[in-house]
Amino acid sequence: MLNVAVVGMGWWGKTLISLMEKSPKFKVVKGVKRNPATEADFAREHKLEIISDYRAVLKDPAIQGVVLCTPHTLHTDQIIAAAEAGKHVFCEKPLSLTRADVVRAISAVNANKVALAVGHERRFEPPILDLMRTIQSGELGTPLQVEANFSQDKFLTLPADNWRLTAKEAPAGPLTATGVHILDLSVGVFGAADTVMCSVRQLGSHLANGDTLAAFVSFKNGGHALLTAILATPFDGRFAVYCSKGWLEVRDKAHPSTPKGWTLTKVVSGDQRTTVEYPPSSSVLANLEAFSDTAEGRAPYLVTQEEMIANIAALEAIIESARTGDKVKVN
Ligand SMILES: NC(=O)c1ccc[n+]([C@@H]2O[C@H](COP(=O)([O-])OP(=O)(O)OC[C@H]3O[C@@H](n4cnc5c(N)ncnc54)[C@H](O)[C@@H]3O)[C@@H](O)[C@H]2O)c1
């Protein structure tokens, strides 16, 4: 069992606490919030001490790991501080906003021999695990192209000055909210990206930072990904991989915070089509438990450090392309 502190107790921090307290693999010992008094009821209900000082958590020998659910620009330094204090790290996505920063974070993690996991729960969805296994088996031939969409309208009710709607914390609008998940899955299929083109527009809402993203990613191995992320339309989740001998498509029935299951369609050359229904399960908890397994030495983590770097390198290039309108080479 891993004793953890959850840092940042907003929407997602509280969601993760409620999941971890159901798991025998965790004990949530503390929460960190700048103003703990605002979450006094939650602290009582969840039998949790909330403090305001992250450094105190890092000095606490009873805490073995931190779960970072804070604004994006804080992630890199919080990962490094935790690693240097010998704490394992689960960090919400995106790990960093630049390749240089994620490399610094990963170097600190490795220098201090602690585990690093990232909030890309879509990797842990049972149909995505099956999709990745099928592609890796070679049964469908060469992967050619990804088409993916992760859209939702949850941010329409946020106050206009919320950090998640600012260009500093959320460059390229929907990219850091949802786009980064399907970018990560595409990296899982093709590896490192080579060039990107991206356009972000404000078309269907008051979200001045942009509500509609289209990105075109070319990978070093030749594959393409066409990515859509929209914050002004109801939830949609779709990840399809077209291969030389068939294709696969996962359709999500709901956002990962309220799982309702998935459909996996597989079409093999000759038009043999099968559709499998998957019952609801929490991929968010599966990811957290994989973090605990890695921290306690039971299993390697599914997302490799190479993939973490490749994802952020592509994300940085997409941000630059959205800003300039140019095709951008990935570092
Ligand atoms: N994996 C997913 O599907 C998923 C879903 C939602 C959010 N997230 C991620 O979770 C993280 C948090 O997002 P959220 O929606 O919960 O935001 P939020 O605004 O609801 O919560 C952020 C929390 O961080 C706190 N905070 C701000 N500055 C801080 C600081 N300097 N030190 C400590 N805490 C500080 C805020 O007080 C707040 O409690 C982001 O990285 C986001 O991308 C991931």
C-alpha cells in the first residue's frame, strides 16, 4: 500500500481521492491546497488532513508518493521537488509544456530512483489495451493513420478567468484539456512525431482561448494522426487506427470521470466486421493502481519515459504551430 498526498484539490484532485480511497493499493494521507479551510467538509468526510505547504509533504517520512493535480505550469517544478525528496510521482497531464522541461523532470525522477506516472488514463481503457495488443501483434498489417476525437463541453460553465481557459496554462485551447490524451494514444501507436500542423479557432462559445482544435501530426515512422478536440460540443470520444489489413475503432460512451463503457469495432480485409461491447470500468483508477504497482516494484509502468518525452515534444510543436500557423518540426 502506497501512502500518498494529493496536491491540488479541485475537480480532478477530489475525483482521484474518491477513487483511491476505494483501492487497497493506496492510503491518501494528506491533501494540499492553498486555502485548506475551503475544503473542510471534504476533509472531514474523507478523513483527510489538508495542509497548505507542499514542502511539508515532501519532508514527511510517512508519505511515499505525491499525486499532482495542479495547474499545468506548476507540474515540472513540482515533479522535480518530489523526486529530489525521494517521493514517487503521479502527475496529471500534461507532464510539462516543453520538451526541455519534461526531460528535466524525467532526469530528476531517474536520478532519485523514484517512479513517474502520468494521468493518461485512456491508455488503461480495456478496449484501448486490446486495440494496442492487436496492432502490436501485426494481425492488421502496418498502421497507416489515426483518426481521433476527444471533445466535451464541461468548460463552458467555468468562470472566464479560470486558469484552464488562459493562454498561459492552456496554450492551443483544447490541447491540454483533451487533445493531449489522443496525442498520447497516437504516440503509443506510431512513436515519436516528426512534424505538426495545427489550427485553433473560437467558433462556438465564449471561450476566447479557442474552442475548436484540428491537428495534423506526421510521425517519424511515416504514419499520420488527424486529431480533433472541441470544447464547445457535447462529449465525444473516438480513437480509430487504419492499418494495411484492417482497422479498429474505439468509441467511448462517456467521459472517463463517469465511465459508461466502450464499443470496439474491428474490420479485417474482406469486410469481416466484429463489434465488442465493454462494460464500464474506471480507467482512471486502473492508471493510479498501475502507478502504485510501479512505485512498489510489482510491474513496469505502461507508458514509457520515451513516450512521455515524445508526447510533450509533439505538444510543444502543436502549440507553436497553433500560434504561428506554420508547419513545425518536432524537437
Ligand atoms: N486525466 C484527466 O482526464 C483529467 C481530467 C481533469 C483534469 N485533469 C488535470 O488535473 C489537473 C487539475 O485540473 P482540475 O480540473 O482539477 O483544476 P481545478 O482548477 O479544479 O483544480 C486545481 C487545483 O490546484 C490548486 N492550485 C492552484 N495553484 C496551486 C499551487 N500553487 N499549489 C497547489 N495547488 C494549487 C487549486 O487551488 C485547485 O485546488 C490538470 O493538470 C488537469 O489537466 C486531468
